[in-house]
Amino acid sequence: MTFVITSPCIDEKAADCVETCPVDAIHEGEDQYYIDPDTCIDCGACEAVCPVAAIFQEDFVPEEEKSFIEKNRAFFKK
């Protein structure tokens, strides 16, 4: 399981999560940050420091935010 960044992050880019991630799994996109599912170690450090509560474990992403799971995966398929 991995963590996913959802819509509250769009245009926010506070970057607290980037600084906290111990494995450098979080990367900046054009409009938000993304978590590399192949690198994420599911530690939860990013979730705890997100100032806009945009980060969820994949299994707990709110229903209205589920499209961000695929958006996150697609970012790393480039």
C-alpha cells in the first residue's frame, strides 16, 4: 500500500511532505506533488505534516478523491 496526494494539494505546494519523506518518494508536478508508489515505504511521515490534509493511505482515500489514485500512478508512468 502507498500514500496518495489528493485535491487539497492542488496549487498548494507547501512541500512539508517532501522534506519529511525519508526515501524521497514525493515529486513535484505541474499543479501538485505526487508520491511514487514504487518508492513509498508506507511510513506515514508525509501524512502527519501535510498542512492541507491532502495525503491518505490508498485504501482510505475518500470516495470523491479516488481519481487521484490513478492520477498519481499516471504521473510516474511518463
